[in-house]
Amino acid sequence: MRKIILYIFLAIVVLGCNSKTTNDTELDNLVKALVGEFSNTKQVEEDPTFKHIKMTNIRIWEDRLGYWVYSEQFDANDVSNIYGQRIVNYERVDSTKFKSTSYRLSNAKAYRSGWKDKKMFNRLTIDSLEIREGCQVYFKKNTSTIYSGKTNKSTCSSSFNRIDYITSDFVVSKDKISIWTRGYNEEGKQVWGKITGPFKYQRISKK
């Protein structure tokens, strides 16, 4: 009888070790808040100087270890006009901090509007992605429903002319995401991005 109980216990341990999901409620809540379809329609109505953008984030690779999200930003009036495509991994750093790591798609055009069919990402491997070195966003939990995050200063280099590095600041809540991305030159002067404030996205639907 003791041997049977021991075998059952060992089987549970092995299955637990092989699980593709993580038992981390706070990290899970952060990813759930980020996943969905968002738009800054209300912001554009109040301030037309902002571009009208939609952002769609979907979970992919749910059979693989960790949290993986495909993120796409595009013109709200023209879905073919895409501003950005990324695959992002979310993980815990320590007891109070989380981290997102962004990856570039080597053949991004082939995955445009990938949020319509996430199965297309199954043919991708992590090794085929290009990590955005130094562009990790570090999140912390501010309240039970609000997370804030930012990149480290001057570590996220840019290939764009005149821009030495980029910074990104996030505020994430249940149905809202604000993102303020700015570019700076070697002297630390902002030369790209909005000066007046972040893009403010509101949830349209869940994905």
C-alpha cells in the first residue's frame, strides 16, 4: 500500500514539473490585463494630434513553458498599415518584479494580422526570433489591479537615424493600457515620440 502511495506521489511531482503553465497569480493577472483588443479612440477624439491606433495582443504557444504574447499595432482605419509587430515573453524576476522581453520577427510580413489565426505561430521556434537587447520592460504591481513598467534608461538602442536609445513606460490596468515610447539622442534630448504624454488604449474586446 505504501509503495502505491509513493508511486502516485512521484507521478504527481513529475507531472507538476512538466507542466507548461506557471502557478503565479500575479503574473497571470498581468498577462490577462495585457491580452485583448485595444484602441485609443477616446484619446484621439480629445486630442487629434495622436494617431488613431488599434493594438491587439494574443496568447500564443500556450503548450510551451511561460507566457508568450504576439502584439501588433496598426492604423485603426487601415488594418494593412502596421506600425509594430512583436513577440513578447513575460516572466517573474523576483518577489516584487516582472519582466517582458521583446523579440523581432525575421519575416514580419508573413505574420501580419497574425491575431486572426494564432496557429500560424506554431511553425516558429524561439531560436528563429531576434531578441531586442536591453529593451526589457520591468513591471511592478502598484495596486491589486494596476501594474506599471519601464525600460532601463539608455539600454534600448535604436537603429533609427539621430536616435541613440529608446525608453518605454507602461501603466496597465484591467481595461486600459498606456504606453509612452520616446527616442533620445546622444545628448539625452528627446528627438522622437510624443512630448505631451502616452498613447492611452482602452479595451474593445478580450482575445
